[in-house]
Amino acid sequence: MLSWSDCIAIYAGVVSTIAVAWEVISWLLSQARIEVQISEGRILSTIPITDNKLKIFVKAINKGDKDITLHTFGLESKDGKFLYITDPKLPAKLEARNCHTSWADKEEVLKNNPKIPLIAVVVDAIGKSYRSKATTIDEIVNE
């Protein structure tokens, strides 16, 4: 039969294990979690724009609780080609629960062969890459 001190020790062990597990889960969930999306559209503005070309947009969404510094945006094809998207705002601090969007002219992207699936890629300041799902330009229009 278990003594009172044994029961208390077992209870303390269970409670401390739950507390440690909760801390680990909280820490994992508090990290920057970046979702990358790819879409197509035009830029609308209240000021006159001479460039009304279709664009391919790459959006990075920080779904985590930590800020992160974004360094590079680009599009990668399955055959290994990489198209860097120039953005004068990069590197940029992406705050928790916020987003940043960069874009490239659709014509420039199509030069790399529109039928090859593209993956939108965002790289942070320490070199970690975040990727969207692979999609072709034709599929982007229908999303």
C-alpha cells in the first residue's frame, strides 16, 4: 500500500511533468511561424501609375509571437532556377502577426517557362527558408 508521502511524490511528479510539457509547447508556439503565399494581380493606387502590368505577389505572414527579419524574396522553379524579387524595403523586420508583400512583373516570371511549378521563397536574416506550395502561373489565376 502506498503511503501519503508516496502519493504526494507521485502527484508532484505528474504536476511537474505537465508544467514542463506546457512550457515546451508554449515555447514552440511562440516562435516565428512564417506562411508564404503566391498570388497574381495589379497594383491599384490613388496616384497615377504608368505601370499597370500584372504582377506575381509573394506574401510572408508571421503567424507566430516573435518578430523576424526578412532578407530575401524570390520564386524558385522545380528545375532549379531562382528569380530574386528586388525590394528596396528588404531587409525588413516582420513583426509578430503581421505580413510583408513583394512582387515581380508577370512578364519577367513568364520568361522562365510558366508551365514549370513555381515556389515562392522567403529567407530570413539567419538563412532559414520558408516556402509556399508549388503552383504554376495558370493555377495562380484560378485561386
